[in-house]
Amino acid sequence: MTNKRLLASALAAATLIAGCQFPGVEGPRQTASLTPPPAPRLPPEERGIWIVGSPALRGPVQSASDKFGGGPDTRPRLVAEGTAPGFRAFCAGVGLEHPDMVASDRPITAAEIKRCQTKGITLSEYALGPKRFLYVKDAHMGSVPGVRDFVGSWNVPGKPVREPTAAS
């Protein structure tokens, strides 16, 4: 009798295993799905005004930041990893998990404008001199503390970006 039980158990196990390998026989279904972990959010005092882009603009951005001052939650900070990576991060989306501005040593390209437009981003360009541009997300001007005041502290008019400039 024990051999029959053992044989029945072995047959049931073989059927379960075979169900995973043969078409037409469904295996067990997964009923729960794991959600991805939430993106880490910086505390306001660490986030400040988030600027990405060219290391060549570190000096002008730091100078403007020092003049602006701002509180702990509006202090501008530049993450200078390059213009192209800066535009990729900038054009990835709108919200606190995305940069507010990109400092660029060249005008924005048609491909970068298109990438921003596909994410619903509208932006303005501030020419700070030859080969010195700052691009700001229009949506962040009113929603992220300090961005409007920091941009206004330059006393430079901005222009909406809809198409690439002649130099790009």
C-alpha cells in the first residue's frame, strides 16, 4: 500500500512538472505582482533648484547662485555631468524627480527639442553669453520653489523654445 501512495505522489509530481513543459497544459498562475520601488525623493533642503549640464558653466551658475542666496529649499545646485547627459535628464519628464534647468555650452538640438516635446515639456531659453545657455522648464517656474526668483535674478529675458535655433 505504501508503494502505491509513493507511486501516486511521484505521478502527481511528474504531471505538475510536465504541465510546465508541454503546450496545452497550464502551470500554476501568479496572482500577485510586485510593484517597483518608489523613486527616491530628496528632502527639500537637499533638492533645492536642480540644474544639470555642462561643467563649463559651473562658474557662472555658482556666481549666480551666490548672488541669489535663497533658503535651504531654494538653493541652486549644479550637477555637471555634461551637456548631452544633462539634456537627457532634463527632457525625461516634469516633476520633482526631474531637473528644473539645464546649463548648456551650446544651443539645444532638434532631437533634444523633440525628446522634450514627446514628454510634454515646454521650455524657455536664456542666453547668458556666447556658448552659454540656460534652459528652464516652464512648468517648474511656478511649481518648484525659488525657480522663478532665481531666473528673474539674472535680468536676462527668456524666449520660448519651439524649434532649434539657427546655430544648432
